[in-house]
Amino acid sequence: MSSTATTTTSSCTTTSSSSTSSSATNHSAPTTPTTSPSSSPPPFCSNKPAVRQRGRCHSAASESDDGNASGSGSSSSSDSDDGKGKPHKRCSSTRRKGDDGSSLSPPPSSAPTIPYTPMTINFPVPHFPGGALLRKANGVSKDGDPQTWTILQGPEFKVRTLKYLSAKKKAPSDFAGLNVFSIDLVRCKKRIDNISSHPANPLQTLLSNPACPHILVFNHQVLMDGMYLHLLIYAALPETPRLSDKARQLLQQFESPDMTDATRNVTLKMIPSVVVGPWLAKKAVGNKPALVGTKLACKYFRGTKYFEICLDVGSTSVGTTIIGVINKYVKSLVVDLAFLLEGKSEAQLPEQLLCGIRMYHCDLEYLMREVPLWDPL
């Protein structure tokens, strides 16, 4: 096990030092339009016919007031557009029709500009013992085996477009710039910030490998029954860059010591969504982008080859309420979770997803009971 990585710490109420990211650079009358294979829509991009919603006609995959390409629910959002428009006086049917009466599909969504290339890890990825309780699923489906997770590629979520500030339009994201390559679990008596730096953390073995890429660590800290369950999501920059130049520069600024924690708190966005579950859970979680630092207590840490974001889920009444609802229905839930950085100017737009995952029926009470206790102190 290697020695502790040099780190700098900060709280969400004070100015912090956080690191720059990896310096890798990127990035007769036909009834249905035909497209060539090269222009066909990517996975998860909708190609549904136009429908009428809330008094207007538009594509089922067109801009809505949430950050998800499909779904329901509501919550406070960092984005002010409500997706509403003036109703059309003449829209006699829910589908546009061709000359022969058949449904006429709209043109396919434009494909992501950067190809999706899966990331391969050519060396073992160490885990805490509890990490074995969460298994990676094969592919993406609406439902899956309990205690499993899978990667979402990016276009499932809507993000701000280049002209968002003037037109308030969103579109499916380009492919996510980072690859989630591992999810780990650890149970502790106390909340542990900057857990990536601890010499007893198995991640240190990976960080000491010369081939280890730059890693973004999301440390979700959940308090239950007087104990903390840490859900650790590891995402890395792939060898073939997928982040656009603008998104890469914004990530570098986010991790830079020049950005304060206060600014980070209003830059990092999370898009949650309950894909499968009761209405009450969908309502509580919502599916709109939220500035995480305004909803939860967040801390940011910089280390060699990593940048860790700590999210204290139970630090506010909002987080406590959501955890309470989720605990009640957790065995029946399928939840999507995505992260991105908010583009506040045209120089930072369009936005691009950093990473996203889908988790199937993760029973927190079961995990809290079965995950071995780790006491590093």
C-alpha cells in the first residue's frame, strides 16, 4: 500500500484549494424521412413522433423543463426555464400525419459530436470488502437485479445548449466525458472526508500505479442508525478524450485552487431521477438539475491523481427528507444519478455530462447491515 497522497482540504463555507484536472486534451410522398446509417440517432436519443403536451405541439424528445430526456417529478432547479409556450389554436390530433394517414416521425436528433469509446482498465481495481455487494450490470435496462448498477452514456439527460441564455433551450447531452469504472461501499462510525487520501484505503494501490488516470471521486455520506455509509463513485478521464474543449476547461477551473468553494457550490450540478418507483418517491427526488452545494453540505479535496467531492446527504432537511422517502421504498426503486458543471456564459456552453449511473433496488438497510465496519482511526 502506498503512502498518503498530498492533499488540501476545504469546507463548503470557506475558500478551498482544489486541483487542476488531467491535462489531456480533447475532444413519390414518403411518410417517414429516411436517414443514412451515419446520421441515425445515437442510443437513448428519442425518435418519437410529435405529441401535444400542455397546449403545444412538439417532439416527445424536445426541450422540457427538466434535465432528463424522459421522466416525471419536480424539484427545485438551478435552471429557470419552465418549458412552457403559447398554446397552438389548431392542433387537432396528437400525432402529425403523412399523406396516407400514417404517423410522420420528426427528423432524428443530431448525433453526439464526440464518439463514445468505452474505457478499459488494464490493471486490478481494488475495493473495500463492502464493494463486492454492489455488482455492475450488463448493459442498460429499465429494471435489473437488486444491488446492481450500470453506466449511462449521457444523451439520456438534457443539458443547456449553446444558445440557452437567450433561447432557454436544452438538448440531449453529448456522451459523458468521464467513465465510471467502479463503485465502492464502506461503513464507518464517523463521517470521513477525503477518504481517498487514507493510506488504508484500497484506492491508494490504484493511485500509486503509474498508469492510473486522473480520477474524480464522489463521496456520498449517508447517516443511518448512528453509522455512516459511504457510497464512493469513481470516474476517470478515458485515454481517448470525450470532453469538449469548453467542458474540459470548465473542469480544470472547477478543480483549480483559484476557484473558491462558494463558487464550486453553485457550479456542480446533479440530476437525479427515479426511473422505477412509486409516485411519492419520484415527487420527492424530482428530475431537475440542482446545484448540489446549495442543497447539501459539500467539501472538496485535491490529491495526487484525484479530486474528491464529499456530499453530506443528511446535512440538510432536504437531504434528510429525501433519504427518509427513499428508505421507505428503496427495494422497489431504480434511480438515475448524473453530474455536470453548470455553464453560466456562452463561453462555457453547451454543457456536457461528466458522468451518470443507474442503480437498481439498492437496499440501504441491507447494505448498512452487511457492509463490514471500517475504523481507520
